[in-house]
Amino acid sequence: MASAAATPRYEGKHHLAHHFDTRRQQFDSHKLAMWLFLVTEVLMFGGLFCAYAIYRASHPEIFLFAHTLLDKNLGAVNTIVLLFSSFTMAWAVRAAMLGERRRLSALLAITLLCGFGFLGIKAFEYNHKWQHGFLWGQQFAYAELPDYLAGHGADAATAPDSAADAHAAAVMAELDHAAAVTVAHGHDPALIPRNVHIFFGIYFVMTGLHGIHVLAGMIVIGWLLRRSLRGDFGTRNYTAVDLGGLYWHLVDLIWIFLFPLLYLIH
Amino acid sequence: MPEPDRSHRPLPANRAVCGTADTDSVHDEPGGGDLHPHPVPLWMLGGVFATLIVLTVLTVAATYVDLGRLNVWVALAIAAVKGMLVAEVFMHLRWDRPFHRIALLAAVAFVALFIGIAMLDRVTYLPDLIPGHAPGVQQ
């Protein structure tokens, strides 16, 4: 028992599976498998990006109008949170390779916290959409939209975003078709295109699937953190950290495309 | 004279599937096929993170400039540069076996092909499209 306690835990944990010749070969096989899995993830999100491309090309006015109902600042903050978590994750992989156990645990914990931060902000955004009925399909509360716009119209007039709003209105006027219905409400008539719910259908599916991936990544990082605290990882056993990191970076990679496509439409 | 029985030996095929020309054989590698970790230098990780933040600010700033149809392409180009940085440095592709990069690029290429052909198809029904009208949807 005494000798077992003297050996670092990871030395004992890191066995070579019988069907591999060397550790290198074992590591390469694991990494190849992870990359192939990531490829399937890219293809899965590719289907959603395709839906996005077709709807945006066919109905640009919906996207121009509806994206103003999203909070650009929260989207930008979330982007930075996720980029930072990717940085700490990449650093965690480095720490694992160098055998810096305490630093590895700390970095994994920071990454996990960033995951909570991202989902927290996302939940705040979803809640706002839910409250105002900016939802998919027939759940979309068209009746409340003029009220919402009137309530925010005063802010928009002074906010720096007003230029963008004016631009959107100009584009809609330019399109000059049945899409632009004028809704007179109170003192301010607002231009609201039809079928705004299509944007929110796409928004919720894309960010929702991405959010599920963030959640899955957090479970993986939580598991890595537990193992790291237990002392499983070292210079000869960092495969799990490396592969978990790859998954987390892919989640970041997808958000890098989602952010400008959903929040920054011009 | 009959061939000696070699069935207990590792299959030679192992060598072939494992990599590219010079780093090919796991058996020939220094350290007897043990892991050779390649930790990415910290300055490089930090540099990539800083660049990603700068590009994020840039992509937000770009939406305030009216480039017409080009806006979306500028946003996608910036996102592609950011994605490349994440993949090459954070995801370690730069120092990995080339096959991983090939796999990722192939996936991206097939997504592009998929979207491209779907968009071509869209052109065929474009004349029938009533802007702003989605049949079967109630408001």
C-alpha cells in the first residue's frame, strides 16, 4: 500500500490499452477519433447555416428588422467570455503537458466558470425574448410588437443604434413590397415586416443547439476538473484534457460565426 | 523451407496507417513511441487571444460602415480569420499531423458545397417567391 501511495496516481492510471503498440499510437488514435467527431459536428451545424443562408437571401428584410430586437452588447460580451474561456482552456492543455497540476486545475475551473457566465447571459437574453414574445412560429407575439417598439422608440432616437435602424427602415422602404406593413401605433408608426418569427425560429435553433454544446462542454470540463484535482493528469497522461479542449474550442469556433450572423446584420 | 510463423508479431499495416512519410513509424520515433508533448508557448496563446479580441471589436465596428452587400462577406471573412487562429493555435493544428487539418477543411468545404448548391436551387424558385410572404403561416 505504501509503495502505491508513493507513485503519482497518474502513473498507475495511464495504462496502454492492449490493442495499441505504443502510447504515441494510442494518443494519435484517440486524437484522430476526436477530430472525426468534430467533423460530424461541423456538418451538423452546416445544415443550420444552410437554412440561415436560404432564409436570409430570400427574406433580407426579416433579418434586418429582427436582429434589432437582439442585444448586440450582450452578444459581444458573450463572445469575449467564450474567447477568454478558449484561451484558458488552451492554457490548461499546456499546463497538463508540462505537468503543472495546480495550474491545470485552476485553469479548468476558470474555463468552467466562463461556461456558466456564457449560459447565464444567454439565459438572460432568452428570458427577455420570452417576456416579449419574440419566439418561433405561431408563438411569436405580433400583437405586442408595436407596444415594444413604441416603448423602445424613445431610446432608439438617441442611441447610437438609431443610424442602423434608419438604415434598416430605408432598405425596407427600398424593397417597397407587401412585406413592409406600416403599423400605426400611438404617435410613432413603425415599419414591421411580415414573418419576423422566421428569424426567431432560426435564432433559437442555432443558439439553442450551440447552448446545448456549451452545456456538454461544461460537463466534460467538470469531469476533467474532478480528475485533475484527483491528480490523474501528468506529462505522460494529458489525452483527456487535450481532447476535451478540442471540443470546447469547436464550440467557440461555431459561436465565432453565429455572433456576426445573428447579431450584426447590416 | 516453410515460412516461420509471424502471427504473433504486430501487423506491418500498423506502420502504414499511422502517419506521413518521415514521422511515419511509431516504432522508429525517439522515446520508443512515447508521447512527445508540444506545449504551445504562453506568449503565443496570449497573442492569439488578444488578436481574437481585436478582431471581435473590428467585426462590430464593421457593421457601422455601409458596404452594401459586402457587409456580410466582410463579417464572414473576419470570422474565418478568427476561426483559423483558433483551429491552428488553440486546437494545435499547426503542430499536428496534417490529416486533422485536412479533415476539418474537408468538412468546411462540404458545408460550403452544401450551402452553395442549396443557394443555386433557391435561384430556380426565386421568380415564384413573393417577398415577405410565407404561405401557410398565420400572423
